[in-house]
Amino acid sequence: MSEAPLLQTDLAVVGAGGAGLYAALSASAEGANVVLVSATPLARTASYWAQGGIAAALAPDDSPDLHRHDTEVAGRGLVRPSAAAVLCREAPRIVAELERLGVRFDLDPDGGLALGLEGGHSKRRVVHAGGSATGRRVVRHLSALVAEDPRIHVLEQARAATIWLRDERCVGLVCEDGRAIAARGVVLATGGAAALWSRTTNPPGSVGIGALLAQAAGAAIADLELIQFHPTAVTGVRGREGFLVTEAIRGEGATILDPEGERFVEELAPRDEVARAIEAKMRATGKAHMWLDMRAIDPGHFPNVVSALQESGLDPTRELVPVSPAAHYVMGGVVTDLDGATTLPGLYAVGEAACTGLHGANRLASNSLTECFVFGQRAALAALAEPAVADGGDAPEPQPIPMPSRETREHLWRDAGLVRDAGGLETLLDDPHPLARIVAACALLRTESRGGHQRSDFPETDPALDGNHAVVRGHNAPVFEPWV
């Protein structure tokens, strides 16, 4: 039993990225008390570095139905239609609510919201704040609101270690230092798992903490074989390895060139197509990268990208940028319904930690920040409706969360990268890290190629697997389940 002081609250939120911050603010707006657990200081999360914008059907010639259609096309037959419908319907309202909270989005010359075009979108529908600094601007602003909110108690540089269970429901959590938090509901907003791969655009902490916490408590996880590799991550530039160059730059006319200086891919095709085209060209030419030409792009529209590269000795206004794919976003995570509820009562998950089925086999660009706010709010409100727990018993001792070794990360990149096969995946089944083993098991189950999952030994898509998600319950092998 932990001897650390017990914190009592209405809602405990783990993670202070966009999803966690918005969940906390949404609960506070309902008069609830919140404890927000953040492993990093506020405004230093993965969302902070997000260069993409917020996708919402705001233009006169756009609609939620068109947005949903694009989401489903990008998702390659695995998008859960009900999840896409919720996101696309609620996205315009979320943009308006963020504006009311004081977030200042970029405007066009007429004073309306400037709408960007990104890969897979049939219309301009991506709003930005400070161009490619959207994540930074939004998270910084929401962090300030959280810090000023008397109902939100922030535990900075604290790490959740164990979900607190009582009578087969979640009644709180325990941090690594033994501090226990009792709550009606717990929201996991811990980010994704793309840093399990050795080449990644993600910060080091994005190693599937939410999935590990949830599975240890008995909640189901799903779709960990579906990994989106961002096509244009910087390579070979000292200090900027894996730095993501937003595809909004390609939306404004930047091109991808081969070693001969020729275009070879439609730059605004869905990300899985562009990433595979670059990887195939790298194999065919024996080169370690391709080139991104953004010399004709107004540097004022993407200040953080330009300045970051210039600080590293490369001037993208005059030079080509060496790029290659890197692990960027895991479509899978903790299984949830459309209110963020997991299969364990009292436990919720949102953002990249969750798997609603929204992204299918390939996430549509800039749907992720939208997802953070839409489902972060829905989860907070649903969690507050949970019954109060009169007696949670003694809080459990914190359990260490396994971290991936360098060998595990290299193993995943080699054998569960852009293209995988049974031989490599089977070797991953013996990896020491539990999520590496689950990635392999899910990828072996999916005997097809689809979106972020490409198998050289099963190169075709199997229509019989449309709508089927690889779900892991407890320590059982993954099985396919259809979601609607």
C-alpha cells in the first residue's frame, strides 16, 4: 500500500497534449475538479511539435459529408463510419470553441480563416495558427488556460504507473512516485507509440504508455500493426534527424524529387502512397533519401520549419532538403467507443493513445488534432457521468512501465517498417518489449497489404478484411472484430 498522500478529484487526466488539455478544460467548464498528470512541463508535449493543422469543413463548397468521405478513402476500408461521422460533424464547432477560448488562427486577406490543402483532402479545410507552428500555438494557449484554472491541479513531471482497480472498474491511478489519485473517471491522453521505431518524427516518450497502462489493467487494445510513416522527415542533417516537414508545404506547391531532379510521385496523395513511393525509389536508386524542393515557398508561411533547418546549416529557401519516411503515427491504441470509454469501466482514452477506428489503416492529414479536441471533450463529459466510488480500497503499488531498448527500436524498424513479411515479424514475437510482440502478432494476423500495413508476402488487399480490426484482449492472441 502506498503511503503517499491521496488526491481526490472528479476527473484524472494523464497527458498534457492537445487531448489532455482540452479534456481537462471541458471538465472544468462543467464545474468539475481535475488532476492533470503530465510527464513533461506544460507545453512540451508531442502536440506542441505538431506542424499540421486542424481539419474541419468550413469552406462554402465543403461539408462534413465530404470530409468524412475523404477520411474513409484515406483509411483504406478500415475507417469506422460512426467515428468519422462524429469527428467531421463536430469539427467546425470545435474550431469555433477554440477561437472563443482565444486561439488565433491564421486569416486570409479578406479576414476569414485561411484554409490549407493537405494530402488526401479534396477541399481546403485545414486551419493553422502561425503556419506550421499550429501545435505550438494551440498547446501553449491551452496550457496557459489550464495553469490559470483553479479547478485544475497540475502534477508536472509526474508519470502514471498503474491504473487503480476496484471491483473490476477503474477508480483512479497511481504515479511512479507513489502518489495516488482517486477519481470518478481516468482519461488516458498519453500520446502514441511511433517512438518505438528507431526512425521516427516523435519525441522519445511516445512509446505507447497508454496502451501499456490500459492493457495491464485489463482493457483491450487494437490495430497496432497499422503505422503511418510520414513521407518527408529530414535525414542526414545534424541535429534534425527525423524532423518532420509538414505536408502543408507540399499543399502550397513544394515537390519531391529523385536524384535526377525529376518528380516521381503525386505529392498530395495519401501519406501511405507517398511514403511507399519514396521508399521504393530509394531502393531502386540505392540512395538514402530523396529531395524536397520548397525553394519557391514563402518562408513566412512556415517559420518554424525554415528556421529549424537554417539553424542546422541548411537553407531551404535556396537548397533542397533531404527527406525519407519515418514512423509518425500509430493508428492503433486503446479500444474505445465514441465517447472515449474503454472496455474497462471508468477508464477512457483519447487522442493518439486511443483507437476509435477513426483513422482506419491510414490517417487523413490533420485529423489528429481535430480528434484530440472532439473526443477529448466527449470523453471528459462521459467520464463525469461515472458513479462516484465510495471506497476504492487501498491504492496499489506503482509498477514499472517497460521502456523499449535501442535493439527493440531497431528491430521494429527493420522487421515492422514500411514493408514487412512473416519471417521478420516472427522474430519480433520473441522481443523483450510487450508492445513489439503485439505489433508483430497483429501484423502476422493481417495477411494482406492495406494503408500503413504493407506485407511483401501478401501484397494485395483482402476485401474480406474490410472493417475488421485486430483486437487484443488480455494476454490472448489478436482476433479480428468488425466495427461499425
